[in-house]
Amino acid sequence: MKNALTVFGAGCLGGLIMCVVMWLFSRYGITQSLNVNLPGSVSPHWMYPRIVWGGLWGFLFLLPIFASSLFARSFVIALIPTLIQLFVFYPFYEGKGVAGLKLGMLTPFLVFFFFWVWSFITAVTLRVS
């Protein structure tokens, strides 16, 4: 139970940091300069589901995937929610096309980057805790 609560909390913190990074990318025009319509916000309405999903995705850290290497582990674990976002949520639930390409050609890269931020922060939090 303790491990489950720890990974959920670390995943929520990773989700919070991911939201802030997405907002900063939107605020300073980085996503727009890449011709990607992937907005970020710091409103509770926008952040809450991403923080909760970050906590739920945190359960992936219970899997023994590259437990010794922080970067390899965060990279591999970030691939899982990225692929689900790109090939399940975007095309079937949000109508943004396969891989979210209706949002821009570099959407897959940015989605992976944002999930890597989540994964890296979660991995660091778990290493420190």
C-alpha cells in the first residue's frame, strides 16, 4: 500500500510540473512557433485531470523497468502514456486525428516531451523519497 501511495503522489507531482511546463511553452509561444496547437493553462479546471492522470500513470513505476538508470527508465515509461495519448485518446475521444496530427506535425514530439517531463520528475521524486 505504501508503494502505491508513493508512486501515485510522485505521479501527481510529475503531472503538476508537466502542466506548468506546458503552460510555459504556451505562454512563451514555443508550441505556436512549432506550429502545434497544444495549449497549456494553470487554471484548476485544466490542470486537475492532468494531475490525477499523472498519479494514475505513476503506477507504471511499480514495474521493474530499467530500475538502475533514471534516464532510461523515464524515457521508456514516458513512451507508454505517449502512445496511448497519440493513438487512443486523440483519434477516438478527442477527434484530433491519429497521433494528434490535426494539432500540428510536431505534436507527437511535443506530447512525448511533456510526458518525458512527467516521467523524469516522477522518477526523481521516487528516487529522493
